[in-house]
Amino acid sequence: MQDSSYILSLIAFSPLLGVLVLLFMPKHQGMWIKTVAIIATLIPLALSAWLYSAFNQQLEGMQFKEELGWITVPLNHEAQGLNQLTSFYLQFKYTMAVDGLSLPLVFLTALVATMAALASVYIKKRWKSYYIWFLLLETGMFGVFMAQDLFLFFIFFEITLIPMFFLIGIWGYMERERAANKFLIYNGIGSAIMLIAFFILVTTAGFGQVSNDSGTSIFYSGDLSVISSHLFGEGSYVNQADVEGGNPFFLSIAMKWTLFVMLLVAFGIKLPIFPFHTWMLKVHTEAPPSVVMIHSGILLKMGAYGFIRFGVLLFPQQATQWATVLAVLGVINIIYGAVLALVQKDFKLVLAYSSISHMGIVLLGIAAFNTTGLEGAVFQLVSHGLISALMFLLVGAIYERTQTTMLDHLGGLAAKIPFISGILLVSGMASLGLPGLSGFVSEFLAFVGLFETKKVLTVIATLGVILTAVYVLRGVLSITYGPLKVQTETIKDARLIEAIPMIVLVAFIVVLGIYPAVLSAPLQQTVGSFDQFIHTVAKIGG
């Protein structure tokens, strides 16, 4: 395990330095407010880049681990037949760490956040409040990918909801309040289901005991290492340790199935899995482009990450037995999203349904339950995060110049804004999976992985790739070619503050497409150990 030097805490909480500075700045100093906010996002970006380079690709398990005592709550609990026990308490620790699964997502968060901060040039009002909420959101996202305690994870997960609610509701478009309310309701329901599942896990799999000179203490912990050791330790498969140890709850096979389904629903809302996707459409169309860059590029990935970390790795037998169900859900997402994207007239809705379709590829990679498929799933999270962030950055640039994103009202922009049009073409090619760009690598790995186990579903899913090419080309060509429909002679191409994030995102998309080892190298060891662990536990039974 790497010496942490609290690098993870520095990454997670460094955006709060920007919040602290912004609180003391006059609200009318817009340029200085934007400068401070952008600098505040550059700090975690630099730190996460160092973290990525310092990560030991040959080691399995967590690295850079930080662990501190946090919350200890004494419990008045009586247990028959346990007279030798002296005390009960609830224990939550501040535990942060990263592995090959979370490390790429931490760097992706830092990168997209910085690009979105630059793209916030389109925000026209209340800059101080906007950037304060923006930086709080970034802290929450970092924490989600680093937390190794269920309660700590839940806190960070909830932190992301509040800033997003205000960022949508205040700085969005015409139906922004409705979109914000829908976002909060759906995600609130998912959080409630997740909290109940976590509570059951803490009071069953988090159960343990500590003996000392004064007696024996029973604790209930949210620490993932404690929960995993209890779930997969000696005797855990028959739950005899629970009975002999005096655990007042019994984590039966039926309860494990219940918890798995609850976590699938809770994180499926965030992912989103059909039919829990409707809230996302409103957010993608009503939130400002810079906020949608964060939402589509990062927040949707939190759902997939949470399901892999908690649903699959804590309940591998249930997950593998539902492999076909997960694959079918992935196919539905892919086909459903692609078909509806094909008929949309608003380019923002085209991209919204495209996100639903591409998240289906993540489900296919997970459902493969082999190293290739799981690697493809994580690769797709990173690749789609970059591509979708770039797409919505371009949406913001186009809307800023034309005041519309309706395909019927756009056309001929290649002659007026060739740079933006060229970047749009590149992002479209990446989205449809052109070889040499990141979208191809992620889709190829996910489909190859699933083809090893479910050939028919893989063939059906490939229809989505064909439909993707159709709706992407339809959207891009409608915007860039043909007669100029916007009656504005003052349209100018990208400014420097717009061109920088466009170029940076394209560069990462190209690098991952040409040299995927940049991502696959730190990922392979972790995913390989996941694959071996999942199949070992599933074979033993549990």
C-alpha cells in the first residue's frame, strides 16, 4: 500500500479553498471570481495527475489509503445469551483510498471539472454563487470515488445532489425549476433505497467484536474492509459465524438477494437504467451546458461505479446469476436510446438519449463478468465522460451563437464557425466508435467480453452501433452543412477560453484511442483481480 501523505484528502477538499476565497470576494468582480474558481479546479487536476503517475500498476488492492477515527456512537443494546459482552457501539471511519477502478474516475472528475469551469463563460448571472456551488459539487464527486466507508460514501454522494439542484434550478433554461425538482426527487428516492441497503449491511456484514482487558465490545462498522472480510471470510457462506458470534441480524441468502436488487435500483436510477431515465432528459435539456458537462461526464458514472463497487463486488454470486438480466437491460438501454435519439429534433435530446444508449454498453461490459468485459465497462465510463463533456461544451458554444439547438433551425455553420464545426465532427466520430478514438476501444472491449458468454445478445446490441452512426451523422451534418439558416452575420468562431477545453478534451479522446494502455495499464491488475474474485466467490456460493 502506498504512503498516502493525505494526497487524496488534498485532492478532494482543495476545491473548498476556492470556496473560502470566493466567500470574501465582492460579487460584482466577475473576472476575478472566474479566475479564482478556475485556479481552484486546476489544483486538484495537478494533484490527480501526480496521483495517476505515482500509482503502482503492479499492486492489487487499494493504494494511498488514509484512515482516521471519525464517528463512534455508543448503543444501548441488549442481547440474550451475550452476558460476557460489555458494550455495543456504531463506528464510522474517515477512510479514503483508490484502486485501478476509482483512479481513472478521479482524474476524469478533475479534468472535466476544469473544462466545465472554463465553459462556465456562458453563465451570465450570479457568478459568485454559481462557482461556490460548482466547487462544492466537485468535492462531493471526488469523495464518492475515494470513500471506503459506507457512511462516508453516502455523505459525499448526497453532497453532489444539493449543488446540482441549485445549479440546475437557478442557472438553467425555461423549465429549470421543474428539471431541478425532478432531479432531486428521482435521485432522492435512489439515495433512500441506498441508505436502507447500507444500514442493513452495517448491522449485518459490518458486525464485529474487539476484546480487551475491560471486556468485549461489539461494533457495527461501515468500513468496506470489515464488511468484505465478514461476507467472504471463513464460514461466511453458511452464515455460521453470524449465529455463533451472536449477530442479532441474519444475512441470509434471501437478504443478500434483496440487498443486491436494492443496490441495482438505487444506482440504476443514477446510471440511468431504463425505465429510470426520464429525470435525466430534463436535466440534459434544461441545465446550462457547463453543468451538463459535469452531469453527463461524471455524475452518471457514479451510478455505474457504485453498482460495481457495492452491488457486484459485495454480492458477486447474485450478480453473476443475474448476468443475463444485466445484459438484457444493457441491450434495452442501447437500442431504446439509439432509436429515440434518431427521431429527436433538439440536438440536446439527441445527446441525452445517446447517453442512455452508451451507458447500456457499460452494463454489457459488467454482464460479461470477465476481464475484457469489465475493462471495457470502465473504459466506456472514462471515454463517454470525455466525449459527452465535449459534446455539451459544443452545444453551449452553438447555442451562444444561434440561440437554438433545434436541428431544423440549424445548418451551414461550417462556413461560419469552421473550428467549432470541425471539433463537433471529431466528437461525433468518437461517439459512433471510429477506430483511432476512445469510443472504439471501449465499445470493442465490452462487446468482445460479452461475446464470450452471450453471443446472441451481443449481436443484437451491435444494432445500436449502427443506429448510433445514423443519428450522430444526422445531427452533425444537419448543424454544419447545407444552407445557413441562422440569420446572423456576426457569428464568430471559438474564443480562446472555449478553444482550450475543446482541444484538451479532443487530445485525451485521441490519446486513449491511439494508445489505450494509458488507461488499461492501471486498470488491468485491478479488473483482473475483480474477475478472479467474482468467479471464485460465485463458484463457492454465498
